[in-house]
Amino acid sequence: MRGRLIFPFLIDLRRLDTVATAVDPDGVGALASGYDETFKEVEKVLQTPSNQLGVSARKEKAALILPAQIEPEMFDKLEMMISGQSPISKFAVVLHYRDLESNGLVSATTGKPLINKNDRLDGIYNIRTNALIEKIPNPPGLFVVQVQSRSFGLGPDRNLLLLVFEQRDQSIRA
């Protein structure tokens, strides 16, 4: 017996495609990869010389729609930064290994889930009607910062995977 999720929803999970992101994002421009060589972070690609904000070179795999138990810890808590306000959000999402296994999201060689840090939560949907409950704006986005197997000992197999999502800071803290 492996249990089940309590009051599940559907989540739209966007996994980071590290191979596609590593490809030169600006062709003949100054960048050779979508990753910064020093900080190992995804680069921003300038669209025009006058637009200094740029667009993320991040590439994502196809959307994954998975049943999940949502456990929000905080959502849009106000934090003031030098450039204004930056709301803080933190979500815990619980997935069942049965759903991961049926979607090919558990490595056959290592047994580890194929959901990693920096994967992004894109939306939450009603599990019965597939109606959108909430779209997660990006930026700032909600990104996986912790992946943890849970519930060992309730049978011969583990049954739950905890994902913790947090937003990315958009400014320097005041």
C-alpha cells in the first residue's frame, strides 16, 4: 500500500533543458553559451543595444502536467528592495512516486526523480476540470530549490516526493 495525495490539484511543471540552454543563444553575438562561464547561471540575451534588460536564454522541456498536493507557505509577502517591492513566495508541492513512475520521471539506473533544482512551476489547475486556478508569473517565477524523497517505511517503497519552490530575487535587498 503506497497511500495517496490529499486534495490533489494538477501542476504544470517546466523542466530546465540544460542541453538546449547551453547552445549559443545569440548566434554571431558575444555569447558562446546560454550559461555565464563565471557564475554558471543562465545568461540574459540583449534584444537591442538600447534594451539593457534582455531576455533569458533559458530553454525548457515540454510541459509536465502532474497531480500534486499544494502546501503554500507564503505567497506574495511584501519585501522592499532598492528598486521597489519584490514579493516573496514559497510553495511546497508533494508528488506521488506512482505518478512519477507512470510518466517516466524516475531514473531506471539511479532511482532518483528526474525533477531537478531550477525546474519551474508554471501553473496550478483543477484536477477534475483542468480549469486554470493560478498562473505563476515569470519573472519572478517559482523555481525548485529542494527535491526530497519522503515517506520511507510506509511499505516496501517510498511514496512521496517533496518539491520546494521559491521565487528569484528581482533586485538588491535594501
